[in-house]
Amino acid sequence: MIFPAPLQPGDKIGIVAPSGAIRYPDDILHGYQLLTSQGWAVVEGISPSLRYFQYAGTDEERLMDLQFMLDHPGIRAIIAVRGGYGCSRIIDRLDFTGFKRYPKWLVGFSDITLLLSHLEKLGHAAIHGPMVKHLDANPAATESLFDLLKGRPVAYSVNPHPQNRPGKVTGGLIGGNLCLLAHGIGSASEIDTRARILFIEDVGEPLYNLDRMMWQLRRAGKLRHLAGLVAGRFTDCKGTPESFGSDAVQIIADHVSAFSYPVAFEFPFGHVDDNRPLVVGAAARLSVSPEQVSITIPQPEHEARAITAEAERVG
């Protein structure tokens, strides 16, 4: 797994909107301030300021904008402004040749999960975490994101949940938005979950659809050979346990009841203010005990290719 080089003061961060439109510039002004407070330079693409129906520009505009950032040797990280919907419409036309030559962090969650999964499949780590619109939502989550971008280790500890299943494992992190993970099955972005710690979250889904997506993962063999499972926040689910028969936690618990790996529920990530970043592709330690749940992401061995003198000049 290739990990991009840690960001240094003066490095450039590309800001793009591969999916939904925002209220420009109100939604991202504070996020820009937080990024520049770290000494980084913000390079805004064209898509954050565009609107085409619900999208941040047409498919061609969003594709061109993201492709430019992927190719640019002087851009050291790319952070999406928000999720929404739209990555599926452009992902198969993206060319990752330039990205492989000049690896960089890509940060996002929700609809951006598809890009994160695709990069992991190509052997490149990426960050599931707060986007520009959300950088001011929770100081702890934002600080952890900045630590990861700077190449530092992070560790999280939270209170246990009654439905947790104890255990200690080490495995590569894989996951993100459940809808996008299920959507990717059968495509070039399909995740490999064998011996991995799978993390999942979602928002606004009917309980029956949450159950259906878990069945999709289960039928595709994505739940059988896990090292562990971490369920984040499933917010604003439609329906009630009284009408469907189970809530989000029970649905997930039922689908993994036949397996013996550790399971943790209600971890702080997802469509919530306290959205702790996780590195897709990183080897992490998961510990689930009656006292607490912890995830530790060590400092990676950075394997990014050295930026050439030409890249420094262009950047």
C-alpha cells in the first residue's frame, strides 16, 4: 500500500466537488481558514463554485476538475467539499496515471467512498474523513485529520456498546458509506474484505434498505472473512423498530451473528459532527473490550515516490 508523503507547510491542497453542489462560498470559507491556519495553500478547482441541478457542475466539468487535481504534480492532497451524488457518473473515465506518478492524499466520505475504494484497489491509501464543508463541525475530528495528513499516528477510544463482541485484531482498514460499498460490488471499485477491518456508516436510509444492503454484502461474501467490523453512526434512518422489527444496530448484529470476529457499534464516524477520520488501506489495531473500544492507526511507512525536481518547479 502506497501512503502519500506527509504534508509540510507551504504544500498545496486541491479543493474539488466531485458530487453535489454547495452554497458557494459560504459552506467552505471556514474550512479554508482552518486549512490555511496549518500553513497549507488552498488551490480551488472550478467545481465548488458551479451548480448543474443538484451537481457541482456537469459530469464533464466535475470530471475535468478532479482529473486536473489528480494529475497535478504540485498538489499534495485533494479534499472534497462535500458528498451527495455524482462520483458514480465519472469514476470510470478518470485516468489515474498521473496520480500514480505523484501520489497524494484524497479525503472525503459519503459519496466519495467510491473514490476511496477505487484508490485502495489501485494500492493507494486514502482518508475517510471530514470534508471542507465539515471541517468546523468538530475540533477533535479535524485535528485528527490534520495529524493524518502530517503523517502522524492517531488513536481513538470510546465507550462500549451493549451489542459489541469483544476481541483484538490487526488488519487493513476498508469501508465507508454502506450504500456505496454495496453499489461497488461487481465493478472495478469492488472492495476486498478478506482479513480486513470493515467499517460502515450511512444516513437517511429506510431500515429495510439497510437490511437489503447488508444482505448484498453478505451474499457477496464480504462479511465472512473479516478480521473485524466497526459500525459507525446510522443517522436519520427511516422507519421504526416497531414497524420493521429491528433497528440499525440489530440489523447489522444479526448479519454478523454467525461469525466470531470482534464487532463494535456506534463508533464516532459517519454523517455526524464527530466524524473521526480513518485511513482506508492502513493497517490498524482494533480492540473491543467490556471497558472500551479503541482503534489505533500507527504512523505509516511512507512509500510515495519522490517528487522530482520538475514536479517541484511545476508546483
